[in-house]
Amino acid sequence: MSELPELTPRQAEAAVERAGESIALTSGAGCGKTLVLARRFTTLLLAAAGDGESPFDRLVALTFTDKAALEMLSRVRDVLLDAIGKTDDPQQRRRLADWITELPAAHISTIHSFCAGLLRRHAIEAGVDPDFAVFADELVAAQMLTESAQAAVLAAVEEGQADVLELLARASLGRVVDDVIALAEKRIEWAAQDYADPDATLARWRGRQADLRGQHLAGLAGDKKLRRELDYLLGYECSDPEDKLERYRYEKLDIIRQILQHPAAVAPEQVGALTEKPGGKGRAAAWGGRGPLKQYRDRLRRFVERFAVEAIWFEPLADADAEAAGSLAALTGLAAAAADLYDQAKRAAGMLDFDDLIVLTGRLLRQDPAVRGGLRKGLTQLLLDECQDTDAHQLQMLWNLLADGDRPPPGRLFIVGDIKQSIYRFRGARAEEFTRLCGRFGDAQIALDESFRMHRAGVAFINHVFGELMADYEPMASARKELPPGPSVEVLLAECDDSPNAAAIAAAQADLTAERIAWMIGRQKLVWDRQAGDWRAVRPGDVAILFARRTWSLEYERALQQRDVPYYVVAGTGFFRQQEVYDVLNALRVIDNPFDDVALAGVLRSAMFGLDDNVLLHLAAAAEPPYFEKLTRPGVLERLAQPQRRQLQFAHDLLAGLHRAKDALGPAALIERLLAETGYAAVLLGQFNGRRMLGNVRRLLAAARSAEAAGAPMHIGVADFVKRYGEFVLAQWRYEQAAVVGEAEDVVRLMTIHKAKGLEFPVVVVPDLNAGFRGPGTPGLLFGPDWGLTCIPPQSAGENDDDGREEPISYRLAREAEKQELVEEDIRKLYVAATRHKDHLVLVGADWRGRDGQFRDGSSYLAQLDGVLGIRQALDRGAERIPYGEDFQAEVARLRPPEAARPRGRTRPPGRRILAAAAGADQLASGLAASARACELPLVGPLLGLAGETPAGAVAATALADFEHCPMLYHWRHELRAPVRPPPAGQAEGRLDAASAGSLFHRCMELLDFSAADLPAQAGSLVRRAAGEMELELDPAPIARELAGMLERFAAGPLAASVRGARRALRELAILFRAGGMEVAGQLDLLYEDAAGAWHVVDYKSDRLGPRDVPSHARRYELQMLIYLTAARRHLGDKVTDATVYFLRPGLSHRFQADRAAPASLEKRLAALAAELVGCRRTGRYRRREDGLCGGCPYAGLCLRQGTEQ
């Protein structure tokens, strides 16, 4: 356990001193709000009365994500361990140890998980099936809702509902269904009875227009930027008082000054007068020349236009608004009917969606006083993290859980949030709700303003920029002492051609970004190394590229790839645009319908079967469509070379056989068969980004399983699955690709700002600064907290967009309100992005300007930053630095990145080399398969768990071996993750626990240069590097001495000699192995091919044991080694001869020989373990070893206190 940080006075006030009070905690980025939440939770635990009742039952802590919940659990455990070390009271130590054991059962979760648990406990009162499941696949839920919407519209047509028929007379069926789906998705936000009467809706809109007009104009009056711009325009000198532009300026700016000074007294005709434009008014001589005149006139025009649009607030609602109210009456009625059908379908399937969890829990708390009272009585305090990202319905539901009035009950509620990081409006979270909730706490608010993430230079930049861009911004301070040796902020703009387009601008920014990253890696010391106490060079894993949106992210991937910068796209979207997804869906289409010639052509020429276009041309020349049954006719085959004949015959036989079995197998099993029979997985792994491709295929397989499960008891056929997912392809559904890279991998990460929230990185790059603001557009339907639902009514027959038909006033006002809120959220997104950096921030854009000399698109981040930093002026005068804060400077540069040249000696990817060398398809296929088998990239993807079990997840081979040895050991180590005591002082590892020491030695063996003459001489450098990577604070000398002894014994043994003579050696190779009804994940420490061509598996162990203990101790690892051996033989065949457990400390090994009967035996063994593990997880009871040989177990003391079962 790492040493707990000291709390600042404000943190201590919130976490300890006032833990028994209801508090609203607001915080800047990196100011330790999550730490405070965890410390407050443990303070409440430690203050609990020792009456035998578990305090976990009375505390609830809710976070935004599952990952945040796990982090909080970890922090709470650290505090409890710290408390154990500080008390000498045996009873208190036992009590704290018991709490650590109970910690996984603590109510620390997401809001949705909390609601799901509450509904299960009160299923009868809530009227739900206690065994309900929550949709794990949003695509299944979307399809169910779509079908419900279609059914609702068709039912209304059959019933002859007049308003629906009128609606369909003016709009297509597809448009109406889309609107119904959109409304049903937001069903939590509106009630059908509020829109059933069009006249009442129109009257409500008129009232909102009058009420909001005053608020809106008053908001303009308080805008400091508008006032500064007015002062500038009024103060600009004109030498001729009779100049036409001067008179225009005086008249218009006087009206604007009155609006800003007396917004309540504004008359419609005043605002109407602002619609006049300046045109070409003004003489150059009166304004200092032609250039200054044009710049001033353009600036004045933009400012007047900004106020001219306010005339809409005074316009009366018209016929278009009445039509919109009528359309909403019909649409909301249809959406309510669709929602009912959707609810019925979910109930039939035993499913709930995430909205259901909130709605049903809120209803239960409102309507059942007994449940509400019981929960309040049993709850000491509710702690809510990331409150700014919680929507109004969730907040109201939680408030009903605790209180009836407007003030929080004393000591019952603690909320944590940062309004500046409120960026989830698309999920319903609004910044004003957090502000309103904080207001309920009155003076019981504490603000954290000391950042532990950024140094003083970084914090000063954030304060300087966002103090201007955000209203009511509260500046931060930095708790860090170190300062960077040079500027820690860069503003880099790519040079543009004379007539660039958006694509060229994006490509230029991508090249500049990649070039800058490639240059800093390994060269520039920009990252603070806390352990070394100095600045170190940048590594790829230090860098994150954060996008406001992914429009041009492929350009950045291209640029990084060209410069050999390793990267990974975190949760990349575009799943349904990936070729591997097309390939599998095409194969399923042919299996379902062999007469689908388009799908047949697609799958034959895909990497699944590897036939080229020449084969398809021969097929078309020799046969008439449909082609499937003619693939194996002599007239077709005789035109092809022998390898192509075999492959075409294979494709036909496989697809025909699967077609015959499709109804019995289902989509998931068909995909599995395709992968197993074609070797498609190996082909994908041989390509660039192959791990993600394979992960996407595995994700499609998981979706097929999910669809089959959601369709029970009805059978989901291949046709249904293909139809559903084909529609998602056409709609370009936003679905994330598979995640295949761990957090520790040394790669540059590309992600959206939303995905980066809650994370931090040494170096952050924010590109695409030229992208303009994208408002709500005109989707036809809008929902806002002020206006409710508004819409654009469908056009009547014969109307088109050129008829001059105006949008409803209500819709236009609602859209402007929505736009303003989105603009403010856009600034908050930039704040979130910029505050992810710890040491260095790079802002990348393009020097793309309009005719007026301003950056294109005044709503872009670049234009906003220019208004604060003066970027254009700095570039134009040749400055290289921009001052900010008290004494800091940011670098600014306009650059044209060089084209990415292929470095000397750079090798082509293996796939391209094999393609160039292959004489035919058979050589290409065998070459790709061999390359994939020899690939050093781990074979990972979305891991699938035990059949029929949740949560999904593969079982680690080491964990399974522990379970076979002792189920209780497995429970302590892998499920409860109970800590073990650190080794006694004086041991070689110092403060390292056994797990950390083992990981350190494993990493050292991974880095070891086997070919070196003196292996022990590497010990010091290996320990220093491994400890640095693992961020371990230790004295490396004693550990290096122990490692040197290990390496000396290793070098003298036969294993070292065999490895030194190896043809190939693969280290830390991840495997995914399916057997016995489960998927087992593992990590091969070493897989090498000896001089004779035989392959060997080696696994290192750092256990402390003597020579006589090796054979008996090795048997503990028999299952793990058999799994590794069998997995390796599945890929490499009989060439894998053995698996060796090598014990590093004594320098001795134990070998397990390959056995042809082993796979069948292992299958049965794993099946039995799977069944037992499922039973243990379901019952929560884990047996202890019957022989009582627990002396060496680190959990023996805890286990014996708990009894024989748990």
C-alpha cells in the first residue's frame, strides 16, 4: 500500500472535521475531490458504533462510472489498512480487518447499479421481475424500440386516427417513425398529456416567450465581453462627424447601449432598427485608410447583427407554431403508444433499460412511504461523486430518497462536483441543475482550489484563458513545487495553402501533430519523474491526443503511422464501417440466403477466403446468376489455377454446410464456426491494427450471443440478426470498436474529450482547433428545460425547401437557447481537455483566415483562444512567445510540417512482405497464417465469460490454478483482493509485497538480454528500469543483489543455454484459450523455438522454497502449465514439446511433458472447475482445503478466523 497523502485544510474540513454534516463540495480539476470522497467515507466508517452492525449497510457512495467505483473501493481499503497499522487494540484491528473483508459488499457503485439493487430488493413493491436483466447491448434495445415505434404508427393507421393520418399525408412513414423513436428515447423528459391539446401547447409557448424574453435580455446586459466590444467600437476614432458610417455607428450603438443598460425597457421597434446593415458606408479618409475602414466596418456589422437577431423575442407566434403544436399532439401520442409497446416487449424478455432503473426507482420512492421510510431510517449518509454529470431525474430521485423539503437533511448528504467539467448534456446532465442543487446547501459549501495535477505554469495558463472564457470562473492554485525548464504550453498552427478546404486543413493539422509528437518522444525532457526528482524524456505512453469530435481522427492515425509512432484509438467509433464486420455479415448473409450474389462476391474476395477479382470475373464469364450452386461446376473450376479451385471448393462446401445447419446453430455458433474453419483470426492478426480487427469480430460474436439471449424464449434466427445489423451498417450507428490495449502499454492514445474525463496524462495534445461550433441544427425536434418539446411541422404535399416557408418562432427560440447552452458546454469541454495535462500542453490548429484577417469561424476554439491570447497578432509580428499569468510564456509558431519520409532501414509490415513474395493464394494464406502465429502481439479482444454467467470476463489461468488448489484462496486473492502483510523489514524486497516483487522480477526477465556474456551484470539496470516503469519507490541496491544471484544461477543452468541457442523467442505473449465451457486468459512468460525446431513454454516463479520443495510445489502450477501447453499446441501443433516452471530464487525447474491425451483430460478438468466456480459465485460459499496444509498461505490467518466456508 502506498503512503496516504496528507489532506489540505479544506480537504480535511470536508473529509474529517465536518463529515457528519451535509456538505456541497466544489472543486477545480485535479484538486483531489475523489480523494476527499473516499476519506470521508472511511471517516464515517471509523466513527461507526461498535454494535456488531456492519456500517456498510448504512452508507451509500455513488459515482459516475464502474471504474471510478473500483478506484474508490481501492482508496477506502488503503485508508482502512492504514488505520490497522496505527492501532494497537486487537479488537479494533479485528474489526477493521473484517471491514476489509466486507468491502466488496459496500454500497459503492454507479447510480444505475444502486437503483438495480434497490429494485431487486423491493421487486414486489416496484412491480418488476426480481430476476430482471439490464440491457447489456444498446443495439438490441434500439432494435426493440424501433420495432415498437413501427408497430405504434401502423396501429394508429389501422385505427384511422385522424391526426396521425394528417401527419402521414405531409411526411413520409420513415420520417414519422424516426420522430417517434426520438421522442420515445426521451420519454423520461415529457408527458403525452402536456401536448395532447394543441391550443394549450400554443398558449404555454406564448407564456414562455414573454417570461424568458426578460431573462434573456438581462443576460446580455451582464455579458462582460459584449460591454468591452461596445466600448471598443464607440471609442474608435473617426475624423468626420458627418460621415455616413459614423452616423450609422452612433444610431445603432446607442440602441445597443440602451439594451445593455435597461433591458427591461427595450421596445420591439428599437431592436427592429438594428436589422439595417452598414453596406459600403464610410470614407477611407475619415477612418485612417481603406484597410482600417474595412476591418472596423466588418467588426461593427458583426456586433450589430449579434443584437439584430434579438428581434425574434418580440415576434408573435404564427401559423407555423400552431401547425407545430398539432404535429406534437400526434407525435407524442404515437410515442407514448410506442413506449408502452416497448415496455411490454421488455417485460416479456425480463429486461429493463437504464432509463427504467431511474424511473421505476423514483416512482417507488414517491408512491411507497413504507419503502421510502425504511430506506431513510437505514441510511446514515449518501455521498454523490461527479454530481455535475447527474441529470435532473437522477438528482430528484436521490433527493426523494433523503428529504421532503428544499434543504438537505442534516448530516445525510454529501455531493461532489465541478460545474466547469459539466459536459454530458447529451445524456441529460445540465450545469444549471448542479448550481441549483448547490444552492440548496446555503453556506454549507466548501471549495477546493489547489490542484495536485498541474504545476504552477499549467495552472496559470488555465486561469488566464478560462477566466476570460467562463462566467464566474474561480481561479486555482498549484500544490506542486517543481517548474518546467521551459514553456509548458505550445500553440502550433499549420501553414495553409492559398485555397485550402476542410480536408486539407485537417491533414495539415494531423501532420503537424504527429511530427511534434515524433520529435518530442525520446528527445525532450518534458515529463516530471517524481521518483527520480527530475525531468525525463517523453515516452509514447505519456501522450494523449484529445478530440472534441472524431471527424478527422483517421488523418491523425495516418500521420502517426507514417512516422512510426505507436498509437491506439481508445473506444474508437465506426464499428459498423470496419471491413472485418462487413466480411462476417456478408458470410452470414450467404449462409442465410445463398442466392444473395452481392454478399457472395463480398465474402469470396474478403480476407476470409482470399479469392481475388479474377476469380469473380471467371465465375461471371462461365455462369449465369445466381452463382452459389455453380461455384463447383467444371466449367468454372477448369478456368482457375489449382490453389484457386481448392479455395473456391472449400468456400462453397463450408458455406453450404453452414446453410444446412443454420437453424440449429444460430448466429453466434455460425460465427464461431467461420472463425474456426477459415483461420480468419490469424489472417486479421497478420495485418496492421490486427488486434483491433480481431477484437471487432469478437465483439460482433458477443453481440450475436447477446441478441440470442435477449430474444429468449423466442429463437433469433440468422435472417433477423443480419437484417438488424445490416440496418445499423446503413445508418452508420455510433458503436465503439473493441478495446484491445491495456492502460500500461507504451502507446500514444487518441480519444475524445469525454473519454478522457477523470484521467490525466503527462503530455496532452488538443488538435483540430479550427473546427467550428456545431449547434443543434434543425433535426425537426428539440427538447429543452425552458421550452419543453418544440418541432418543425412536416411540409405539406407539393412544398419544398425553396418555398420560403418559415420555421415556427417557438422552435427558433428553443434552438437559440439550446445553441447558447451548447456554446457554454463547448468551452467546458475545452477546459476538461486542457486540464488533463500534468506537465505539458500542446494546442494545434491551422492558420486559416478569412478576408477580414480573422481566423475562420468565430465560434472555433482557435478564435476563442485568439481573443484571450492574441495569437494572430503574435504571429503577424513574428513573436515566438505569448505572455500569460504573472511570469509565464507560451510558445507560438506557424509551421509547415515536412512530409513523412520513410526512415532508412524501415521494414515493411509483414503482411506486405508476404504479399509481395507470394506466388499464389496458397503461399499468401500460409504465409499470413505463419506470420500470425509468430506475431509477438498479444492475442486479446473482448473476453467472454462463463456460458450463461454475468458479469462477463475470462478467468485467468493463475486464478483457476488457485481455485483448484483451494477455492478459499481464490476467493481471498482474486475476488476480494484482500491485501497481505508486507514482508518483514530487512528482506531483499524492502517494502515490496510478494506480488509486487514477483511482478518486478518478471519484468526484469522480460527485459533480460539472453545473448549477453555476463547476465548478472545486467541486474542493476534491469531493476532500475523495471522499478521506474512500475513507479515503485524503493532502494534498488538490495533487490539488484538478489536478482544478480538469480541470474547467476540461471546462467549456469541448462535452460539459459537452450534459450541462448533459440531460433526465436517470444516474451510476455498473451493467450485466450477456450475449453471446458469457459475462456481462460493467460500470459506466457517465454515461448521459444530451440535449434532443433522444437518449441518450449517457460513460466517464471519467484516463490521462496528449497530444492527439496520444488517437485511438490510445482504440482501447484500443473493446471496452469497444462493450459499454456495446450494453448500453444493449438497454434503450433506437436512442435510444442513441454512447459517448464522455472523457480527464480533457487534456480531450479520442473518440466511438464506434452501428452496427446492432455487436451481431452484438460477439457473435462476445466469443465468440472467451471461448474464448481459457478456454484461458488452463485452461493457465495467457498470451501477451504480439506487437508489443512495452509502454512504457506498468506491468507491463512484471515481464513481460519472466518471458518471453513464463506
